[in-house]
Amino acid sequence: MTTDTLKPSPGAGSATAVRRVLLDNGALSALIVLVMAMSLLSGDFLTTQNLLNVGVQAAVTAILAFGVTFVIVSAGIDLSVGSVAALAATVLAWTATSQGLPVWLAVFLALGTGVACGLVSGALISYGKLPPFIATLAMLSVGRGLALVISQGSPIAFPDSVSALGNTLGGWLPVPVLVMVAMGLITAVILSRTYIGRSMYAIGGNEEAARLSGLRVKKQKLAIYALSGAFAAVAGILLASRLVSAQPQAALGYELDAIAAVVIGGASLSGGLGKASGTFIGALILAVLRNGLNLLSVSAFWQQVVIGAVIALAVLLDTLRRRSS
């Protein structure tokens, strides 16, 4: 046998390189293919107005997903973000409209509500030893219930000054898109440039090793879930500003979209892997899918089937990526 027969063929090397690129950048590749497909199927898709609509539709989900990214990177899960978003918006509207507090204070209380919910979830997980799934499922119910109690089950008018967040800048650039980009940049900085960001990856990679290395895992988890709650509050305020009212049943099911966006964006549910750009792309994929299917007049029932299939495919790709690494 000659040495030439032992060398891999150029074609095999190219195939391996392509496979690696697709696995490492699967979300971006999927988004590009999806945009191309939708533009071919619908002439209205690539119009400026529709693309801005896609950005607006992605904004709330993306901001929720940025917060959930912190949790999933640290090998946790947060099912409460949709309810916390609704509760924060309800607190803002109720304190500013019904109680007559200054708007700036109402906004502060709304953000504080999100942080408080995250701290409670984090405490139940870190000190109460509850599984993240159970602790945040409980907070999902508590948050939604408190929103209903405060609002008495009815929408509350949102302050005009805060409702401006749902408008456009310069008559064409939607403010929600700007807020989404700003929150994405904050997420990227936290994950890549801060101590707590590095702690998230360490805890998600191996929690016991992180603890033995001197990391205060319990306190870090409190901060991680508090961050998730704060991002949920921002998302809730943004959603209510678009609706011009705080509705206790708003953001129903959004927690699943947020988790889906993070997973589609390449984060691993086993922890230690994930980034802001991937989550942003994941949220865009969901928004493009929904927008494109609406333009094609596809039934909302079938839309759920398609999105479920996309989520399953994303998890499958994550499994393949981890096996090949």
C-alpha cells in the first residue's frame, strides 16, 4: 500500500470543511436560506416596510431571549419570563395611571418587579434546591396571577410618555428595533466582557468544578436569574407600549418562543454554550418564519407545526455539533 492511498482526498476535506461551517454557523445559514426562500415565494417580503415589521415582531421575543440566554448558558431554564413581562407592564401602568406616581418612578418599580421575580426564582433554585424547571414554573403562575390581581383582569391604559416606545424615530425607524439592538449589545458585553458572564459559562460547563475553583455559584445564580427578570421587564414594557395598554394576559406563551430563539441560535440546553448574536439570529428566524407564512396565507395552526419542526431541527443540529466536537 502506497502512502498516497492514506491521504484523504481533496473532495473529502472540502466536504468536512463545509460540514463544519454549516454546523458552526447553522442559525445564520438557516436565516439566509429562509430569507431567500420567502423573497422568492412572496414579492412583498423584501419591501422596506415589511422588513421593518419583521424587526418589530422580533423585538419582544429577542429581548426576552437575551435574558434567557444568561440562564441557559449557565445550564438553567426560565419558564417565567412571559408572566414576569406581563406583571412588570401591569405594575408600571397601575402605579402611573391608577396611583398617580411619576412615570420615571413607575418605570423603576416595573424594572424592580422583574428583578425581584428573578431573585425569588434564583433563591428557590440556589438555596431551596428546587430544579430550575419547577421554580420558574411556579413563578410563571405567581407572576401571571399577580398581574390579574393588580389589574382585576382588565387592561390598564399605558402612560403616553412610555407608549412612545412603540412609535417610530424619524417617521420610519421603529423604536422597538433600536431597543432590541441596544439590549443585544448589553447582552454581548455581559457575556464576553464581565466577571458574571464568564461565571455563567463556568457554571454551565461544570458547576461542581466552578464551585471548587472558588466561584460563589449560589450568588452568581441569583444574579443570573435577576438579569433574566430585568430583561423580561424591559420586554414587557416594550410590548405594552405597542399595545398602548398593560394587559394581564399579554406575552402568553412568549417564554417558549424565547427559549426556542436561544436554542435555534446555537445555545446548548446542557449549558456552557451560547452567545448574544446567535440568540438574535434565532429570534429573527422565528419572526421571518411567522411573517413569511402570514404573507403566504398559511393557517396559524400550520404555523405552529412548522415552528415546532424548526425547534426540533435546531436541537438535533446542537446534538450533532456536540458529538462532532
